[in-house]
Amino acid sequence: MSVSTDHLADRVQPLRGDGTLTREIAGGKAWSIQNMLALGIPVPPAFVVTTNVCRDYHAGGREFPSDLIDEVRRALQRVEEQTGRNFGVPERPLLVSVRSGAAISMPGMMDTVLNLGMTADIERALAVETGDPDYAADTRHRFVEQFEKVVGTTPPDEPWAQLELAIRAVLDSWHSKRAAAYRRSRNIPEDGGTAVTVQAMVFGNLDDQSGTGVLFSRDPLTGNADPYGEWLPRGQGEDVVSGRKDALNLQELGTSMPAVHRELLAATEILERNGRDVQDIEFTVQSGRLWLLQSRSAKRTPRAALRSVVHLQRDGIISVSEALDRVQTEHVHAMLRPRLDPKAVSASPPVAAGKSACPGVASGLVVTDADMAEQLSDEGLAVILARPTTDPDDVAAMSAAVAVLTELGGSTSHAAVVCREMAIPCVVGCGVGSMTDLAGKIVTVDAEAGTVHLGELPVQPPVASDDDDLQLIEGWFRDVLGEDDPAVTLLSLVDGYHRRIGAQ
């Protein structure tokens, strides 16, 4: 049984620089690709199965709309023409990635499947084409492992069957328990649907001039203006974000491939000015050639959000009015957050240390099981979730914890990005096995220093009256509100401003 629709033209769309697809129709990932293409930034060819299909699919009892796969075949043929490669055959084979992408990003949606289209015959063809059987075997291994984890079944031998299953898995993930719970908690409409982005693969695992990375246009921890990122030579896709592999500082890319590094920073500046906000950019380098895969407004700590607002205004990217609209009371609270008493720290040296991923201080019981962390939190205990690394299945436990620790991963890993969004103190990369001895103990996490201390340590109130950024922002609010009473605090000014804006 198939379901017909009245908007066939909106079902499968190529992504072009002159495209006019909205975020609501194309989803955030595809809309980002369209935007980067319009700015002349190098992006692998792609097309999108729009959110209209997701709505029709579920309204029709989880059946594909009529002729959908024919439209997908035509769209993929265009990608073949653009790349000079062929999907599903060993002669110059084309592999693709498949990604979910709702208009509003949310945990619970299907993760990415990379290298789709891989078979035993195509592995042999890639080995001959590149002269590197190890690369071909690694690419196939990554595909099988990821497909089984994300789609939930062994990949069939026929590439078109793989693609159909992956598209179906994306559409089904719209109604996953985690995605539905996330929408309810944030009042996101149920009828939005997710798009499916299908994109030609580029290979960071191809050779010594290849790799993958994540770049923030400004530091997402502090808000400082310097670009901030990580780079993994011979890595692919989720290697950096997953935290399972130790990435290098982005400066290592500048040392090994300076021209690529300069091109990346130039694209970053264009994207930040165009997006009028700090950008989170995913990129791949294949044999010395740069490709950008996604750019979006960056998740950052509340402290970084406040400082970046000031810096963006100073750089002429946003106006004072726009800056004030973005300042929230949580940002000011973060600047006024207590810090550990230095005497207590001296008396209790660190028992673990890693990279600061989201600043803050928290004390609680170390729990290594996500389900147990949720249960104990529900019982009123302050819980510190400690994991080897985190993935979307851990988000509920992370949101229930007062702090998060990981043994692996860097400052652009899943744990780091999610904790910054939720303003949860987080330290990553503490070392393999570092959490084992801490399980069941009360500790204090100083996520600004990246350290963990035994026991519940005392804190000191902050002294923020001499902070230049806070003083500048307070002056802006006073000017707009006409408030000259020194007894009125900055927090009251922020709250009063947003009440006024909301009433207009």
C-alpha cells in the first residue's frame, strides 16, 4: 500500500546554492548545506527527502508515499553526475551518508549512517582504485558497525535496499521515545517531522592528508574570540564527536596543512558573519582538499554566551539591541557562580583530571550507570554521572545529573556539547579506567579547572563587580530602560527588559 500526496514537488529536492528550501521543509542539516553552497563554500553534493514525506509516511501507516523511491533515484543520479561516481556498482563507486534533520535539533533522532552503499564487491573496487586495501576494509567495517547500531539490522548486500532501510529508520526515529519526550519537555509541535539528508561521502580516513574535525568560530567555554576546535588525522565522521578517539588541537592542522587551515578559517569567518552568531562547524579533509559538512549556531556555556554577545557587538556583527535580546538571566547567573575555596582545594588534591567542557562546581555521588543515575536523582540525591563516553542514550541521565565526567573524548565530544547546552558542569577525557575507583564516592567537580576532588568541598562567592563585560552590558540595559537607580541589580535589569519586550 502506498500513500499519494498533493505536494510531489516538495518531497525530494536537490540542495543547490540558489535553492529556496526553508528550515521547516529541509530540516536544519539540509538547510545548512543549502546556505553554505550559496556562500560559495565547498560542500559535497547532496539532496533532501523533506519533512513533508515524514508527515505523509506516518499518516499513511508507515508506508512510503507513492513513487518516493523513484524520486530518490533521480536525485541520486544528479549526485552521481556531480561527483563522476556511481551508486551501487563497483565502477567508480559512490558511497553516501544518511542523516536525520528536523527543523529544531533534538536528541532521539536517528544518528548518522556513513559509507552507505558499501558491499564486498565495492570494498574490493575501492582497494584497487586507491591501492590501499586497509582503507577499503576500514571503510566497510565502519559502515557495517554503524548500520547495525543505528538502523538496527545487518545491512543487506544490495545498496538500494540499504538506502531504503536507512531512510525508513530516519522517518521512524521522529516518534522514538527520546525524541517524543524531548518535544514534550520543550513544547515542540508533534507534526513538524524530520527530513532525511543524503550526501556524497568524502573520506577523512583515506590517507595521511585526510582527516575530520570540529571547529567553533569562538571558544564555546569562555566566549573568547579565538577559533576553537579539534582535528583527527585519518578520522571519519563521528570519530571526534563521539569522543572515542583522542583528537588533536586544531593548530595541528595549521602545522600539517597550512593552506587548508587558512581556507577553513576564512570559511568560518564568512559563516559567522552570515549567521550573525557563533558557529559550530563540521569538516572533512580528503587528500588535502577541504569539505564542510555542516554549520549551525553553537551550543555554548552561559558564560560564553554572554561574552560572545559582547564580542559580536564589538565586531559589528550584531547591534546593541540584538545583543540585549540575547542576554538571559542564566547568563548573568553563570558569571556570578561560586568557585571552590582555594584552601579546600589545597587540602584535597585532584583524584582525577581532564579537559574542562562546561565550567561550574558541583558535589555529588559518582554513578557510572545511566539508569541508576536517573533513579537516584528522582530520589533526591545529587548525582554525578561518570561514563567512558556518552551518546544520545545518556541524555536523560545527563540532564538529571549535577555534573558529568567522561574517561574519553575532547571538548567537542557529545558529552561536552550536550552539557554546554544544558549548563551542566562537565569534565571530559579523564583517562581510561579513571572512574572505576570513584564509583559510589562523594566528590566535588571543578569543571573550570577540569579536576575532581574527594568529598564535598566548600565554595566562595564570586567577585564580579570589576568584570568589564558585565559593566558594559549593565550600561546598555540602563540606557534602554532609563534606569539610574544603583540599587537595581543587573539581574533585575535583564528580567525587566525581557518583560517589556514580551509585552510589546
